Amino acid sequence: MTPIEIKNKTNMTQRDGFTSTFGVLVATLGSAVGLGNIWKFPYLTGTNGGAGFLLVYLLATLLLGLPVMIGETMLGRATRANAVSIFEKLRPAQPFWKIIGYTGMLAAMLILGFYTEVAGWVFAYIFKALSGSLLHGDASAAQAQFKATIANPLSALAWQWAVLLLTGGIIMLGVSKGIEAVAKRLMPVLFLLLVVLCIRSLTLSGAGAGLKFLFAPDFSKVSAGVILTAVGLAFFKLSIGMGTMLTYGSYFRDDQNIPVTAGRVMLADLSISLLAGIAIFPAVFTFHFAPTDGPALVFLTIPAVFASMPGGQIFMVLFFVLTALASIGAILSLLEVPVAALTERLHWSRRKATALTVLLIAILGAPAALSNGAAAHWTIFGLTFFDFYDFVSSNLLLPVGGLLLCVFVGWIIGRDWVQSQLSNRGLLANQAVVTGVFMLLRYVSPVLIVIVLLRGLKVF
Ligand code: PFF
């Protein structure tokens, strides 16, 4: 069951929870898996030097991402509240901590500002795949086609609005149950399709070069800025540092083994990203694209691989449909943060909260949507709106949100409480795991985040 269904069922008067362990896993994965795996992970790995970046990203996921995810879901489950009210409930005398919820809402809005645009590109590519116009495998034609798709102001805005209306509608109409049921069945298909793509890619002539780029680290390329980007990606991927996992944790069952669930989500999420990387990089080297092609990367390489396969067109349509579905799951979880907070704190109806949120994102998102064409010259600190939203959310707000969470759990809430929560009040024999998570949250993760942030932002 998704949080959205739960909200619709309960009329906001009482809170319910996920009905099964599997339901929790699917819903949490639905938030984590999205454009981050298929679009952002490959393109950032490409622009940041390959394997060295991947290694830092893996370390960041283990040392920062996993403990913060465990901490967030734990706080949500213990309080059964939205991302802002959680802190009010736990420390009513210290209003400062509500800032975690508020920065989370801001981060969610900024992420949605560019994420809905990229989801729009995916939708546009479903139709291109259907028409057969992507089946050429020619690098410069593919680049021109992608540029034309994203530069057209009308279609950029129209696709973004279509995505916003669709996802806002799903939340308002309460049809997320259907979506979730479909997604649950289709996620394994996405996984299988990625495996097929990987097999095809590994038999391409550039497979060796692609794998070397992805797995043989060149540490000279790992600068402080690259490390900050990898940390930001780790947070973005696991939907943490901005309230989503706080909110989702509030729907977890009391008997859920939180560390185990978070570990499974992390592993499944990493596998999907790695598969996407293995599918893409051999194609980059075979079809003469550049790893540094940036946000265009997946839109260039994946069609080229399919074009080189029998039955490629059908697979290509399926690929973009599944990617679109995965992006919808992530968008629903992003919308849930402000919508849950607005309905519960201001006693707005779900409909009103969703309408206002979607409207705000449409306004905020428009300059990002136009960043690749008409508004390319509108910049903030030298970045287009699209890049600025991405940078501020991933490289600033998510790590800061994660840092505050570490301090809150490690230093304010304290060990006994964490022990009791993560062991389900002593029912689980997981003392060593809990001690490890607590030590990471108290000492290791906050120190690492501070160093990475300060160095990455060139403060010292
Ligand atoms: N984790 C999603 C992805 O990788 O596509 C994006 C995302 C969803 C980020 C929800 C943050 C979030 F709260």
C-alpha cells in the first residue's frame, strides 16, 4: 500500500500503516528507483571520470546513505508524523529541529522543478520510439534529435505540465493503488530489460573500453568537487536528506526490521544503477558518443543499443515506458513531502494541498524547462536554472539535511532511544548492527559530510 492510499482511506483522522513487509519494500523502492538510476547516475559517472566517481559513490552510499536512511525511517515510524511535525513531537522545546522538515520541503520543490522536466523528455521519447525515428544508431543525428526535443520551448513546457498534471491527478484522485499495482509488476520487467540491454552492450566492440571506464579507477580525476557530487547523488538516490524517508517511515509497521529493509532497498537500488551503467558505457565507446555528453547520455546511447538489436523498437518503447513509470513513483514520493506537511499542519484538504504544490512547481519549473533553449542564457552563479536547482538540492540541501539528521539522532535523541527503536523494543537481536549504525550517525557520517561540504564548496 502506498502512503497516498493510506491518506485517502483515513480521512486524515487516524494514521494507518503498510500492510506487509513486501509492501514497505515496494513502496520504498518505488521512491528510490527512478531517473536517478537510469539518467543521473550514468551521466554523472560519465562527466566525473568514471570508476573513481563510482567508488566514492559506493562508499558514500554505505557510510552516509544507509545510516541516514535508517535514521529517517526510524524517526518517522516512532512518531507517525510528517517531516516537520516529527521534530516537534520529539523535541517540542527545541523548535530549531523543524528546519530539517522545512529544508526538506524546499529541496523536494527544487528537485521536482527539474525532475519533472526530465520525466517529460522520457515521455517524449516513448512517442519517438513508437514512431521508429530513433532507430538510426548515428551519433550526430541522435545528438541533433535530442537537442531539438529539449530546446523547443512549447514542447518542453507542455511535457513538464503533462507530467505534473498526471502525477498531481494520481494523488488527488487516489488512484495510486492502481499505479502501485502496475509498478510492482513492471519493476521486475525493467530489471530484466536492463539485463537484456547489458548482454547486448557487453557484446559490442566498445565493451572493453566501457567496462574499463566504469570499473578501473583513475584517482587523478577524483577532486573535492567530484566527491561532493558523489555524496549528493548518494542522498538523491536513496531519497534522503529531504523528508521523503521520514514521511515514508511514518507508514512503516511496528514489527518492520528497519536496518534490514533499508539494506535491501540500498542493494536493489545500487544493482539497478550498475546495470544501467553496464548497458550504457560500452555503447558510448562503440557508437562514438562521449562519456561527458551529460544529461543527454541515456537518450543517446540506449536507442543506439536497441537499434543494433533484433526487435529493438519494441524493446525501446518498453524501456521508455518503464523508465517513465519509475519516474512517476519517485515523483509521487517527492510530492508526498509538501502535501503531507500542508494537509496535516494547516488542515488543508489533500486536493488543495496538491493543487497548490503542483502550481508552485509549474512556476518554479518553467525556467528549468526552458533552460535548454529559450532561457539558456538566464543564469544564477553561472548555472542555468536547471543546473542551479540540481546543484542546490543535491549538493547543498540534501547533504545539509542529512548532516542535521545525524546530529539530531546521534547527539540529541541519544543511544538508548535509538537502540530501543531499531531493535523493535528488544524484540530483534540486532545489537551489533544498531551499535554500528549509531556510531556512524554520531561520529563518522557528520564529520565526513562537513569535510566533503566545506571542501566541495571550496570553503577551505
Ligand atoms: N530517488 C529518486 C531517483 O533516484 O530517481 C529521486 C528522488 C525521489 C529524490 C524522492 C529524492 C526524493 F525524495
